[in-house]
Amino acid sequence: MKFTARGKNNRHFSLLDEQGREAGMLDYTSWLSRREAVVHVGGKEYKIAPRKTFDTTVRVMENDTLLYSLKFAWGGLKITGSDGRASYNMRRVGFFKGHYGLFTAYKQEIVKLKQHFELSAWSVQFDIETDDNYAEKNDSVLLLLLVFCVNYIHSSYAAAT
């Protein structure tokens, strides 16, 4: 399946399916920080935030239930699911005109995210392609989490320079 995540002022991202229907939203809670966000999917709210102030681990919570834990490292990003959810690795694929890929534990790429700047909206847009053979193709929370991850990685690079 193909999705598009359209940004508005780089603070609000709408996930749209192939027919243009909204599958969810990612909203950043602060103008200056890319460390905290809220995902809205199907009337539910999921909070993305670090566990502590200077922690490199970010957690995805639904109310008080941990869904995913994100650990940023040099080799990419480790996404660990809780309560029987799968774990993944996310990393950049290719150098020029590359994309970010989500990989299973068996190193199978199941999601591709390609980021580009939309001049008319003055914001970032993501083209997302999922492998139809995996259940993740319908997981809007995970897809919006990946958009969060790419933005987080880019803001970390910008802070380091």
C-alpha cells in the first residue's frame, strides 16, 4: 500500500491512504522540540515522549500502556514492541536519493519512507510504501511513529551541527 504523510508547518502531519482518506495524525506538542508528539488514530490518542529529560529512549504510550520503545543508536533505530508486538530496525538506505527503511528481525524491508520538501506548502512530505505481505501495512500508529522517527533523527543532526 502507499500512503502520504503531509506536513503543515512541520508540526502537524496527516497520514493519507491511496484514496486520500485520513488514516491518522501526528501533532508535535511544542514549537521548539521534536522530542514529544501525540498520534491520533481512530479516536485514540498515543503519546510519544522520552522517559526522562536526557534519555535517548523514547516511549509510545496509550494511556498507561507501553506500546513501543525506541532506542536511537549510530547504526539506526531499534523499535521494540511490548506485549507480543514485533521488534524492528529502522535505518537509512542508500546515500544519494535514499530512503529510510523499516526492517524485520530477519532483515526484510517492509516499509519505505521517502522524504521531500513541498515548496507550495512550505513543509515536509513523506511518501510511504508498505509491503502488502505484512500486517504493518494497516498499522497507522506505526507509520506515524516512523514519520516521528525521521523528524527526530533530522532534528538531532541539526542540533549537532
